[in-house]
Amino acid sequence: MQHVPADLPKRIQHFIDGEFVDSLDGDTFEVLDPVSNTAYLEASSGKRADVDRAVTAARKAFDDGPWPGMLPRERARVLNKIADIVETRNERLAELETFDTGLPITQALGQAKRAAENFRFFADLVVAQADDTYKVPGKQVNYVNRKPKGVAGLITPWNTPFMLESWKLAPALASGCTVVLKPAEFTPLSAGLWPEIFREAGVPDGVFNIVNGFGEEAGDALVKHEDVQLISFTGESATGQQIFANAAPTLKALSMELGGKSPAVVFADADLDAAIDSTVFGVFSLNGERCTAGSRVLVERGIYDEFVRRYVERANNVRVGDPHDPATEVGALVHPEHHEKVTRYIELGKTEATLAAGGERPEGLESGNYVQPTVFIDVPPTARIFQEEIFGPVVAITPFDSDEEAVRLANDTKYGLAAYVWTSNLERAHNVGQRIDAGMVWLNSHNVRDLRTPFGGVKASGLGHEGGYRSLDFYSDQQAMHISLAPVHTPKFGA
């Protein structure tokens, strides 16, 4: 029997200037749950007119409202209240996220805590931040005056929606920006919690707005809007390319965290138990629907056979099932369209490499977006399953013979988001890690995020970095102020 949360809304509206509103043209779209693939609610489908309405509210709140001019400490108090409220919603949030996304409930339960931590972190940071001051003795003092940039357009993905929304909302609001959020159309349910949370915490009307809808309509209108000063986007690289082009006429600031095909490099001297634990978790957790998944595992040939044997055994034992069952380790993929994409890649992989585990629909799960954890071995670097992002519980394992080959294989894709290196040789760990083209590298570790560090990728994996002070830099303008302390000697043109 499928678990259905109590008190589900029948309809999701936009939230603009403190009110829940329908689309101006009345249009809606259906939202499916990934276990039954049946529509459980309708969401308002935003178009250009709805985005205009939300941006106008955000602009008015920025120009005339108190939020941008509040002292950092005042905004920090509101952000800390948001964090407190978010933590009280943990079980409800997890239940909604699991129902809407298909993520296992045990993995969804941490999302509220992580979201709350994002708000607390930026509440602390905006108070503690210091800007540059330079003194030219006896002549001049120069300092940086930081100002919020304006209306921020935030476009978020569907894999861990609420938590990833908090990554963008917290620094944008901490900096004094006003916001229009466009959640992913596959998973709009948990975003509907934000309005009540922000209102209870004391966020003024108009500072936070939501427009639901499709990327090619609501998202496109937000990117092209001349009164939106910046866009922060997380999603596919192809969509990022479109956003880059569409933002150019209005010269928007852009921060984009895009796709990945991240390598996990395992050397023969690695702690094999730890490496297997991490590489199995790294590609099968969150249903494999994570941008930083170590979906290419590169293993030194001396341990390759043993590694593959143990890895395949673990993959075959991964528990696939009802996302609401605490024993489930891999749930249902988010949407039938995405399930079809992943299964197409699996069928392609069967023609390109050796299928060692999975590759089919799990027994006993005849409906819903389920797929077995799938392992391909001896995968050539020319294979599409080696080169292209699948975004599901599918891994490609490939042997290597030297440090040079490991680096070459690791860099042999258009992506460069994350990388993982497993070795007991500290010198090798640093040297190999630094030579990999990736925005983030974990040495003898899986994906543990430090909010102070930059988050983002290189090559096709992104543009710019957020995290820590870099987020505040992105959502702020830094104005150089120059003050003379002595008579200024200026050439007297035309005197």
C-alpha cells in the first residue's frame, strides 16, 4: 500500500507579494507522484505575465521596502528564526519530499536540518563579514561599500528541492536582495512550505515570491526579464547554455551549477573497505540523482578484479523499494520521463560494455519509476555511458595502470564538477587531485560539504562558484569609495 501524506493540497498556487494567486491566464499543470505515476495535484503554470507580476512585487520591495536597508544583524535575526521554524518541519518536510521526489525517507529526513543550517550559516556570515579598507598615509582612504544587487531570480532543481532552494535563498536574503523563486516543475510540493515559514519569521511581503511553471515558460521569462539583476541556476548543462545566451541582452550576473560525470579514482594502496563503501554510496544514494555522483569509478588494475567482485556484490544487495520504507536504500526515480531516459542509457550500456549487476526493473515493483542499481564494468572511455550524465543509479567502472592514465581518464569528459581520490599516499593524493579538472575534489572522503568553501564546477559543469563569502559576493555589488585626506593635485586643463 502506497503511503500518501495527510492533508496534501489539491492545488499549488504562485506566491506573489504576500498572497497565493493563480496564473493570470488560469493555466495549470499536473504533478505526478513517482510511485504510482498518477496526478495528485494541479499547480499554477506561470507565464511571462505572472513573472512580470512577481518581479514587480520584488522590485517594489527592494526599492521601497525595509529589507535591503536593514542592518545585517536585523536580517540575521530573521534568518535565524527561519532556521528554527524549518527544523520544526523536519518530519513533514521529509514526508512531502519522499512522496514528491521518490527519495528514500531516511535520506529525506536530513534535508530540513541541512536547510536550517544554511540559514544559520549565512546569518552568522553576513554579520561577521568584513570588507577591504586601504590607506595611503596622509593622502587617501579607500574602502569597499557592499550593497545588495537587486532582484534575484532563483531556478532550482528537482533532486533535493527544499534543501537546494535553501542554498540559494539564504545568501540572497542575507545580502538584502529580494527574490523570485522558480521551483522545478516535477517537484513543486515542498516549495509551498516557504511562504508560511517566511511569514512567521517576519520576512516582509514582496521580498520572497514563487512562480511555478515550466522552464521554457516561467524560467525563460525570469532569465530574460530586464528588471532581474541576477540568476542563480542549478540544473542541466544544456539548459545552462540556453540561460547563458538568454541572459546576455540584459547583462545579468550568472551563477550556474550544472551537470557532472564525476570520477572516483581508487588506487591499489587505498583503504579498500572505505573506498567501496564510499563509491557505492556515492552513486546509489539519492537514487543516483545527484550532480556530484561518482558515476565513473576508475580502479588501478592490481585491485580491479577484487574491487569489481566486491562492488557488484554490494550493488546486488542494495535495497530498492517503497521510498517511505525506512529499509529502502534506492527509491523511485522522480518522473516517468526521467525513468525512460535512465533506462535508455542502460540499454545503450549493454551494447557498449559488460553489464555486471542490475540493468532491469526490480522484481515485485511492476509500476512506478524503479530501476535496479546497475553496474557496467570494463567500460571504454569512448562509451556514451562513460561520457554522458545519466543522473540515475548507474555506474561505469574502468581499469587504469598508472597515475598518468588515471588523470587522463578522469579528465576525459566535458564535465568537471567533482572528483574523489582514494589512496594512502598523501603526495599522490594531492598531486592527482590537483591535476583533475574539477571544481571540488574529495581525498579519501565522499561528498561532505563545508559551507565555507566554494561550490561549483569547471568546463561544462558550471559558471561561477557559490558558498561562503563567494555567495555574498555574488548577491552583492561592491562599490569602491575613495576619500582624499589632503589637497588633491590635479592638472589644470584649460586654466
